[in-house]
Amino acid sequence: MKVYNTLSRKKEDFIPLEEGKVKMYVCGPTVYNLIHIGNARPMIVFDTVRRYMEYKGYEVNFVSNFTDVDDKIIKKAVEEGVSAQEISSRYIEECKKDMAGMNVKSATFHPLATQEIEGMLEMISTLIDKGFAYKAADGTVYFRTRKFEEYGKLSHKNLDDLQAGHREIKVTGDEKEDPLDFVLWKPKKDGEPYWESPWCQGRPGWHIECSVMAKKYLGDEIDIHAGGEDLVFPHHENEIAQSEACNGKIFSRYWLHNGFLNIDHKKMSKSLGNFFTVREIGEKYDLQVLRFFMLSAHYRSPLNFSGELMEAAKNGLERILNAAENLEHLKSSSKLELMTSKEEALWQESSVFAEKFEAAMDDDFNTADACSAVFELVKFCNTSVSEESSQEFLGKLYGRMTQLCDILGILLEKKEIILDEEIEGLIAERQAARKEKNFARADEIRELLLEQGIILEDTREGVKWKRA
């Protein structure tokens, strides 16, 4: 198995630190709102990497955090007049719902930054003792970037170039020794959550959180650290500096980064009006379509999101689901139990698609080519089975399709999704039924919508609805 390592900028043979085991850390979201489809890409991509590792027989310790203390969380809490904890708790639960909708497996551990403060204080103290960090007069603790000689090895940035391009101007009261030094601990501001520390009442910098959580749940050395390419610098670069300065060991052997997601060839942003949450996409499509779309390109490639491409993904997924449904239908009505000699030969022939699938995934998790192998298997199934096929042959083909799709996180059972216009139509029918005093039909429609996760509210302004 070969993986592209951002650290070396080349594909390398994957050799775990411990035979048969993989320690993998993926940076999770900052929970201050519903997750957007940009957040969804690393979730889906690295869940698929994990699934393939497990398929290959590895025991994967998969850790993905929630950043539950941050300026954006605090800002949202102030706007709503609630605590930062209430905001983060709410959106962690909403995030988990979206992850379940995308069939992203729960991590082995989902640590919260606020529950790991003690470990952060310990790591910062160690860095100060080793001379890699220092306290400023206001209680801020900074990391001495230049003291870590390998700084820039992940992003391939040169410290002198960074210095020349750095726009920070040293002003009175700025206690940094060097403009490139970054924050490990910062003093509280009025109304902010804070923790006691030897330096001041305050909270951790963002970068130290992941270093500490990776160390606690995976150890000083890990196999894979992953995330979006926007995290390479400064976040992952700073993680390496902190962790390796503290622990005296190589932090992560392999660094995997997914490419950016654009919307209609433009960067996603609220100001452009092309910002979509996973929840919004889920109102138009089954989230399995979103997952299949994300896997239709290689994870390192930029990916363009558009309505046309989502429709193409929907149609492609439909082809797979229809083929699986056909196999199940034929098996339920088949009168022949065991495979014939001709079917034995066909079954052996079908193994080439599994081999193509594995070859694609062994080549830096090329899900695009893996999906192509699944489509070849679908075509083979559609042309090789009939009402005369045996239960054993049909069952084996279904099993092979299930196994490959499970690695991709694709469920073969069809799920009906009710669209907004259908909901409005059923509500109108329910209103008409109530006018005609056909309360049985009105209740029937309410129950039907409830089964689809649609909750109706009768108000003075009329009937309103929302998804559960």
C-alpha cells in the first residue's frame, strides 16, 4: 500500500509503527454552527481510508477531536446570550447527526479540547522547561519558532522567507521575541471562558490542543495525521514543532491532506451566497449521494461542487443500488440453490473487479478508480444474471458488491427521501382533508410525514414544518 506523504511530497510504502495496528489522528471541526460541505470532505475521505485499513486487517485507533473553545464559539454565545459550552454542546450533537447521515463511523475517541486542559498545561510547562517556550509580561505563552530547527519541513516554507513576508509590526506592549512565534496560552478577556494556569487565567491556543489530544489517545508517535490542505500551515506545522520539541520523537510518520472543495469553480463563502451546510444538501439529496460525490475524485485533487455533478452522482449511485436490488430480487425467487459449473467460472471471473478495486485503493486511496471498479462489477452483474441464476451465485455477487461498497461507506439498501415540494403537496392535501372533515386522512398524512422525519406545527399563520 502506497500513500502520498505531504512531508516528503511523494508516495511512500505504508509501514505502521506497530505491525497490524494503525494510529490515526484527523483534525475535527470547530463547533459553532452546522457543518458545511467543506467540513464533510475530510470526514468522508478519511473515514474511507480508515475503512480500507480495517478491510486490510489493521486494527485502527482513529481519533478525531471537536474544538469546543474558540473565538467563533464565544462570539456565537455572546450573540445568543448563552454559554460557550451550550453552543459547542449543541453543535457537537448536530455534527454527529450529519456524520451519521453521511455514514461516517464514530471515531475510537472523540476528545473535546476543554476536557484536555490539564494535558495542555503539562505540555506547555515542558516546552518552557526545555527552552522552546516563554512567558510574556501579560501572561501569554509563546513558542520559540526559530529554536525548532526543522520548522517548515511539512509546508516546505523557509523561515527567512516567512520573516520577510510577515506583515506583523512590533508595537509597544507586544512581548513576542520574534514575529513568527505563535501562541500556546493566552489571557482571558472579559466574559470569556477561562482556566487557571501558572501563567495567567486564560485558555489554550488552537495548535496545542491537537498535539495534546494526539499524545494522550495515540502516544508520542503516530502513524497518520490527516486533515484538509488548508491546515498544512500553520496548524499542522505548529503541531509538529510543539510535539517533537516536547516529546523528542517524530510526531507522525505520514501526513495526508485532502484538496479544496469549490462551488461552481469558486471558493465557498457566505458573501458569495454559495455556502452550503450538510443539512441543506440533505434536504435535496440523500446524504449517501453527497458521500458518493466526494469519493468520485481523488482525495488530493480539488473538487468542484455543482448541481449537475450532484445529479450525476445521484444517477451513478442509483445504478449501483438498482443492480444490488435486482440481485436480491432474483435470489428471493430463484429455484436453483447451488452454483452451476458455468456460474463457478463467472464467479471466478468477477474476482478481477475486487482486484482492480484493491489496486486503486492501494495506490494512495484512489477512490475514483475504486468507484470505476464497482461500476464494472455492476455491469458484469447486470449482464451475467437472470431468472435462471442460482441463489448461491446471486448471493455471492451481492456479497462482493456489499463488501466493496462498505469500504466506500455506501449502503446498498435504497432510502426514500422526501423532497420539499412533496412535503408542501402533502400538507396542502392534509389541509383539504381537514376542511372536508376527513380527519383520518389528515392524521394519516401527519404520520407519513413523521416517519420521514418531518414535524408539522399548526400555527395561527398556517401549517409550518421542519425536519427532525
